[in-house]
Amino acid sequence: MKIFYRFVDRLVFAVGVLLFLQLPNFVDHYTQRLGGFYDAEKQHMERYSEIAERHFDGDMQKLLDAFEDSNVTAMKETGRELERTSERLEELEKGIDILENASFLRKIGYLVVNIDLNIARGTLKAYSPGMPLTKEGLISGLIGGVLISLLFNGLVKVVRIPFRKKRKKVAMQSERD
């Protein structure tokens, strides 16, 4: 039984290494997809910037105020949507800067807190696994192997607790007899 357990433990470690080895590659693919989304949003906003340039001396806030001051509900909603898009562009710029220039640990921290699930799903859908033999890839692979192995071993110990108590009771009863 111990041989089987050791085999499974090493297999779990290897799976953890392979899974976490994918992190740098996934981060790169996610960054590219996020950049594409940013470019599309920016082009969308540039059209409204041109309108602001022609009618409001380039002042986007005046354009937004005109939407808000309108009596037409659809115009007000369009203005609010433009404000949200503008805010989203600022967030995307910050995120792309982190994902392109920060340390790998900072990138992972950013993704844990700020990941866009739609972009992540799209990234996973188009993702093809690779074996990045970079420093980040090797370190994250090793960390993943250790973490998954620790989780596996912890789970095994938790599952064994009721059986140990049962064995102790049986052993104590056989000593009394």
C-alpha cells in the first residue's frame, strides 16, 4: 500500500508542476487578449472623442454633460455607458502596464484580484499548453508541485484520522482481552 501511495504522491506532484508551469504562458496569452480588448474599447472611445472635438472643443466632459442633460433616456444611458467605458479604459491601462512590466509575482497578484472572467474564459478557450522553460515557469511549476502535493498529503491525513482512532480502539480492546 505504501508503494501505491508514494506513486500517487509523485504523480500528484508532477501534475502540480505541469499545471503551474502553464501560469507564465497563460499570463502572456491573457495579457494579449486584454490588450486586444483595450484596443477595441479605445477605438470605440476615439469616435466619441472626435465628436467632442467637433462640437465641444475637444472637451469630453462637455459631451458627457450634454448626454446627461438630455431629456431623452437613451441619451442619458449612452452618456453613462461612455463614462463607464472611459473608467474601464483607465483600469485596463493600469492592468496592462502591470501585466507587461511588473514582476511575475505582482502579475499573479493582479490576476487573482482583478481577473476579468470573460477574458479569462476566452483565453482558456484559445489556450494551447506549452512548456515555458523560463525562470518564472520553473519556479511556478515547482511551487505548484509542492502546493498540490501538500494539499494531497493533507487530505490523505484528514481521511485517515477516523481509521487511526478505530485501529487504536481495536488494539486497546485486544490488549484487554
